Amino acid sequence: MNQPDPSPLILQEISLYQELLECLEQESQALAAAQEERILSLAASKEEILGRLLEIKKGQTEPTPGAGDAALEQDLARLRRQVAVRNLRNREIISASLEVIQEFIGQFLPPGPGLYKEGGRVDPGSGRTLFHRQA
């Protein structure tokens, strides 16, 4: 029994998702090693891959999977889930890194105006209880 040939668009899409998955894995390693140039290079690669995926999506008509396409559709769905998980993991790494950077920069900022407002009053909720304890 001959199975119908799988759709070339599905094969192309699977290939691009595999490429994107590899790119995200490399990005994760570059983020962990703080390799700035590599991170920027991988961002450009991801953008290019996503552009090609978008072109495939634009070229697709109504999906009419054949008998041979069911397994490929499952592979494609699995790859999409893996891409989403790795992308979320990388986003969390980036967010945590940005928080650390923000805290570090905060150490160099001048101190705020303090507890007192004009007229010698303490701003409500700005440590008034601390002021009373110290007084």
C-alpha cells in the first residue's frame, strides 16, 4: 500500500521548527554564559527563521492533511510545544537577568528624598513607624 506523499509545506514547516528549536537551545546556552554577541546573533537568526515560517503560513491554503500527514501533524504539534517551552524558559532567564541588572543599577542611583516632605511632615506609609521607633 502506498501512502500519499506528505505535503512539502508541512515538511518545510517541521524543518524550520527544528531549526528554531536548535536556535533557542543555543540561545539558552548563550544566555547562561552571558555571551552578548552570540545572543544578538541568535536573535537575528530567530527573526529570519520566524520570517520564513510566516511566509509558509501565508502560502498555505485550507489544511487538507492526507493519510500520510497525520503523523507529521503530530510531529509539528510536538515541535511547536517544545519551541513554546524553550522560548518561555529563555524569557524567564532574560527577565531574571534584567532584574539583577536593575538592582545593580539601583545601587548607583542617588538616594531618594528621604522621609520628610515640605513643612517637616513625614510622608504617610514611607516608614513613619520606623521614625517613631527611632525617636
